[in-house]
Amino acid sequence: MANRINPNSAIVYLSIFLIIVLSSVAYAVLSDSLLVSGTASAKGTFDLEFQNATVVSEETDGVDENNTTAVISEKGNELTVNVADISFPGAGASIFSRYCKCWFNTS
């Protein structure tokens, strides 16, 4: 005697198959990517003034921290950093500037 599939089981298997297929199609439709593009512009001047800059000795790695300097110009708008004796790729130093005024004039 041949094995026969129970009609109720066939309906259950077909229902599960259709749910999986419809879920996959719904996910594909709803997971479309969104592209946002455009430009923004502003007119005016951006002023920056450094008031303090120090080398963070705990975060220097592979450099001569005693000769690594951060110097602020007289006007306060330029910060020159000199990292001395970089000894390996990835070596560097962190500069901390706690007091930095930034403002934007739209006139």
C-alpha cells in the first residue's frame, strides 16, 4: 500500500510555504534603501580663537613628549603642532584645547 499524504497535513505545509514566500516578498518590498541628497549653504564668516592648547602626556605614543609642542598664534586663530621623533607607524600625540571660542556671523 502506498503512503498517502493526509489532506490536512498538505494544507498545513502549503500554508507554511506561502507564509514564508509572502514574508520574503514583503521584506524585499519594504527594505528598499532611501537616498537623501541636497546641498546647504550659509553666508558669513566663521571665527575661531584658540586660548589654550596642551599636549596630553597620557595619550602620547611613540613620540618624544617633552619636545612635542602646541603653539597658538598671537591672533589666536592658528594652532601649530610639532610632534617630535615619531618612532613607528601609528605613533602620535593628542592635543587638548579646553578654551576654544567659535562663532559664526551671518552679516
